[in-house]
Amino acid sequence: MFLAIDIGNTHITVGVFTGETLGPRWRMETARGRTGDEYGLQLLGFFQHGSISRDDIAAVAIASVVPPLTGVFLHICRDYLHQEPLVVDAGVKTGVPIRYDDPRQVGADRVVDAAAARSLYGCPACIVDFGTATTFDAVSAAGEYLGGAIAPGIEIAADALFQRAAKLPRVDLVPPPAAIGRNTPNAIQSGLLYGYAGLVEGMVERFGAELGPEMQVIGTGGLAETVARETSVIQVVAPWLTLEGLRIVWALNS
């Protein structure tokens, strides 16, 4: 079995593959103050829940945008799983040429997503990742990572409203009855959900003007399905795209 670990700013996502098939997957909170032992025991708890033995894990790959936790998970892989993981960084083969001005500035998750999009869905592609930030990544028809755009994530926007506006409550990110909210919670839901759907539509249109009419639009991240239901421009919803990309990148380097 192969274990993929995606360390993001808000959540850490792990998934177990048997061959090319993604099986059990889990999310846990990104907490920089937690120790490797705490994360390691939680990971073993996930394995127990999924009827997986640590001895079943034959390889591990990690994509991380949280440098302090990269070392923590190296410790977990070595001490708990007895595996030396592949950490996606500048020296790893991904199959994706990077055309960014400074390739070192591109997060590992964005490169891994591009590798998955190229392999699974074809290019050119626009990848919309609904994570801590809402990111738009452009992959050329030749499979090159060109760059993209970064906007605040939906949950960041919701938290900012709650923290900075004294009378605005926290709300669930679900569709309101109508775009015109008749009460404050519904008005916030409309602004967040339909507002971000409009953001996606506008950015996809602009990316399409540069990448061409054959561009695939792939949505990923925890809120991809929620936003995709409110717009027709997202053609593929792949919540676990980064895990799939880690499997693909590991295969290129094994």
C-alpha cells in the first residue's frame, strides 16, 4: 500500500492507495504545536479504523506547505511506519515543467495538482483549489505549469466577517433560499457562496482566454463540491486531486 500525505495550512489530508485505487482517506487539523508522537498516534488510529496495519504501508510521499510540520511527518514516517518518505520539493521529478519566474515559490501542492490534472484529465487545464486560499492554477496544452492566481479562501472570508463586524454571526456554508437574503445569515451565505461562484466564473473566463477553448476546469479541496453545485464552469470535481498527484509523482521517482 502507498500512503499520501498532504500538509496544508488548515488541514492535513492522508490517503491510502492499493495500486492506483484510493481507499481510506482522512483529514486532521493542522496544529503547528502538536508533536510527532501526537500526530503519529492519530495516524495509527486512522489505520486501525480502516483495518490497515502499519506493516501494509510500503511507500510514502509528502507534499507540504507548512515547513515546521514537514520534519514532524518525516519523524512519523521513520519512527512509526519505518519508511523513508518522498518529500516533493525542487529536486523531485514531477513530469511538470515549471514556467513560474521563480519555481521555488510554487507550493508543492500546486505542482502535485498539476501533475494529477495532466495525467488524469488532460491539458490545458485550470485547477481551482478551495483550501485556506482559493487558488487558480494554469497548466498549458504542453503540460507546463504556467502560474495562476491566489484569493482568500471562503472560510477565511467568513472568519474575517465574523471577527471584524461586531453584529455579523458565523454561518454554515450552505446555499440560502435566494440570492437576495431576507435576513443577515442568509445574506452572508449568499455573499460567500454565490460571490465565490461568481469569482470562479470570472477567473475561469480569463484563464480560458489565455489557455484556449479546450481548457479543462477541475475543482478540488474541501469546498469544491459545495461551490461546484452553484456554477456550471467546473467540469470535474476531484476533492482528492493532491493525493492522486502524490501517487503519480511517487511512481515517477520510484
